[in-house]
Amino acid sequence: MSQGSGILSTRQRRLAWLGFLLAALQAPVSAKLVADESWLFSLCVALMVATVIIADDAARRRPADATGD
């Protein structure tokens, strides 16, 4: 049984991880330096990118011959 292919290519997956890490690290720095609540935007972006990475993991773990629901 072979692994299914994900929704992201290898390059896109690496860029998604990089984007997630940068946004996740920028949020607390921004929260400390900026008086308003604009750091929440970075947190939301990091969570959305994490959701895509998790969906890609699930698609990769699904067997190649499995059908989607």
C-alpha cells in the first residue's frame, strides 16, 4: 500500500513551515513592541497556515487507493 500524495508539493510544504514559524515568532514580538492588538493578525495567519499543514499531513497519510468522502 503506497502513501497518498498531499495537497502541497515539497517546496510548498517547506515554505508553509517557514511561513508558520515566522508568523508564530512574530506574534509575541509584536505584542511586546506594539501597543494595539495587531499581533492577533499574525497569530491568525499562523493558525491558518498550520491548518493547511495539518490537512496536507492527513492527505499524505491516507493510502493512495482510498477515495475521498
